[in-house]
Amino acid sequence: MWSADDDYQARWFYKNRFHEGRRLFERETFGGNGRTCETCHSEATGTVSPADARGRFRANKHDPLFIHDGSDDGFGHGVERMLRDATILVTIDLPPNVSLADDPSARSVVVRRGIPTTLNTPALDPILMFDGREPDLAAQARNAIRNHAQSDFVSRAEAQRIANFEQTAGFFSSPTLRRYAHGGPAPQLPQGYTASEKRGRRFFVDTAPSPNGDPKAGTCAICHSGPMLNQTNQFAPPPIRSGLRFQTVLVSELNTAANPVHEFVFQNPDGSKTVVKSPDPGRALITSQSQNTAFDNVNAFKISTLWGVRDTAPYFHDNSAKTLEDVATHYAKFFEIVTAPKPLIFTEEDKKDMVAYLKLLN
């Protein structure tokens, strides 16, 4: 029979496990380059913005954020990229059938990516990293310490404690999301209070396109559906399928961030070759597929949740959208391109309404 003493011991065990996970996340460097998990995943946003980086640089030019892959060259020299875009250099192994046109012997490529937020994701999204390359939280923690903190001295048990800590109360954007993670009801789209918010809601509701109705209704929900607003819905136009977690929305194609472009040569199963020119082909380097029949391989990245999005700037895998207003501007251009020759044009009011509604999604 469960006794009061058993209850005390269980609480003691949980409390100490929580505090140990917190210590590992916030203070432990594992004998590496001085970084902790919190160096790149702040308590407030779960990530780092250019404003954060500039503030930290003013306070301490030797902050561990600016060393290694946070520096311009990857060797600790220069901080221009971090101060401007808050991106880090990420080394991705090339699949066996993929090579670089300008360096055929290379077996990896360095790309510039933002730091994924730890708000909501650890407990509510099994797809980790922008390209989905990590199988679970513990592996992600282990590899982050190895690759970004430059340490091989983290045990599986320590990585699991970090993963467990990342699923505690401080890593949710709202009590509603926290309850959902523990079996509560799924979050629902708010109705909106202001006229702008109510107009903005129409972009995010699941609805079929209507040639005689509002052609813009449900446009954002095509890729931001489901309880976490992070998957394609049943109204997505072919060849996009319902329930996909990766899509290209022309971020790499437009390359607003002006990142270096590479030529990736894919050897296809039928013996043909496909050359992809891109600053970052995303999911294709994990699947090794150049076929993009559902737009979920080449230049495709994880569809991120919209819950808590007001607090997790900057946006997209390359941090090219610094604000929600930038996000709305990008999608206005995106829809204009993909709906040609009869482009869907989003007005300035449409964009303001989108942003107003996004700020409600907490």
C-alpha cells in the first residue's frame, strides 16, 4: 500500500530530478567552450534574436554565444552575422547520393540557421530541428552539447535529465498548452476581440477554398492546422497531402537573408542527376530525395507551431523574418507567386490583420 512516506520520497525524487535537470540546462558547460543550453535557449523566448545578441555583445564581447559556430567564420572571428541575423553555422552531413558541385569530395556542408525555440516544442512536437534530423530530445541535447558546446562529456543520463527538464512548466507559452501536454483538451483558435483580430481569424480557420466566397479564407491554415497549428490540412491543394510536417514556402528559394548558395548534385535512383541551387535545401539533405512531388523535400523545413509565436522571433529557418510583420510580408509574396497567373493579392490591411491574430495565439 502507498504510504505517506512513499509520497514524501516520490516528491523528494521529483524535486531533486527537476533541480538537477535545471542545473544541467542553465549552468553546466560539460567542460566545453563555456556554453550552456541556456546560452542559446533563453527562458523568455527559447531562442536568440538579433536584439538579444546585440544586447549581450554590448554587455560582454566574450559571451560564449559569439564563439565557435556563433562567429562569422566558425573559428571565433567576427560577429556580424550573429548581430544581424542571430544565426549559427550548422554542419550537415551529406547523404551518400549527394555532393557539392564545387567540392565533390566534401561529405558535409555548412549552412546558416536560426536557433529553434524550446517553447512548446519539447513536450508537444516529436519533430525536432528545422529539418527533423534528431530522433528524440535526449539525442538532440547530446548532439547540441557535442556540436555547439564542443564537448563529448555528456552522459545519456544527463541528456535525458535535460530532456525531462525541457518538458516542465517553464517551457510552455500558456497554461492551456501545458494542460494539453498532460492530456487536457486541445487548444482552440480564439475568436478575436478587435475588428482586426476577427478579420485575421479567417486566414487560420480550416475551410475549403470557395470560388464564390472569400478566396483568402483558410490560406494560412493550409499549412498551420491540427491542435498545434503545425501541419497541412485536408484542404491543401494537390499535390500537397493532409498531415504533412515539412513544406517549402519559398524561404530558401527567395533567400531574403542573402546566404551563400551552393549547387547540390543529387544522384537519383534511376541514374539521373538533379542539381539543386540553394543556400539550404533543408529536408532533402535528410531524406536524400530531390523529388519534390508534395513540396516536402527540396528546400522544405518543419512547419512550426503558431502557439506562442508572438514571443519566438525571429522566424523561418534562416531568421530572415525578424518580426511578424516580416512574416506577413513574406507570405503575401509567397501567395502571389504560387497562385500565378491569377495571383492572390494580400492587402496591407490583410497583413495587419494576420499579425494581429497571430499575437493572440498564446
